[in-house]
Amino acid sequence: MASKIKGDELLKYITEQVVTYIDTPKDIRREKRLQTRESWQYRWFGMIPFSIHLWVDRTRLRREQKKHLPHKVKEFV
């Protein structure tokens, strides 16, 4: 009997989702899909491209900072 109740709730939920999908205009559905869609890199590989991008940016920034630092001047004691 408990599985019957869960089945009814599931059917009700699915029906509500289908009705809301049908009631929304096609343009709004398309805009919503395009806004929430991630780029293909993140969909296929997760956070790996993002972490590589951060790592490359940090190393590039550090190299630029090292170029612009003045050379150490020897201190006389």
C-alpha cells in the first residue's frame, strides 16, 4: 500500500511538470535553457578546465611580477 502512495505522488509530480512545460511559451523555455547551460568544457570535464585556467593565470602573473622586480642590491655590513 505504501508503494501505491509513492506511485501516486510520482505521477502527480510528473503531471505537474509536464503541464508547466506545456504552459510556458517556447521562447521562454529556450531562453531558460540557454541561460542555465554550461559551456561544453565544464559539462564534459567538470572543474578540471577551470582549475587549469587558474593555474596558468597564476604562473603567468608570477612570471610577470618577477620580470618587474628590481634586482637585489647587496647590503654593505
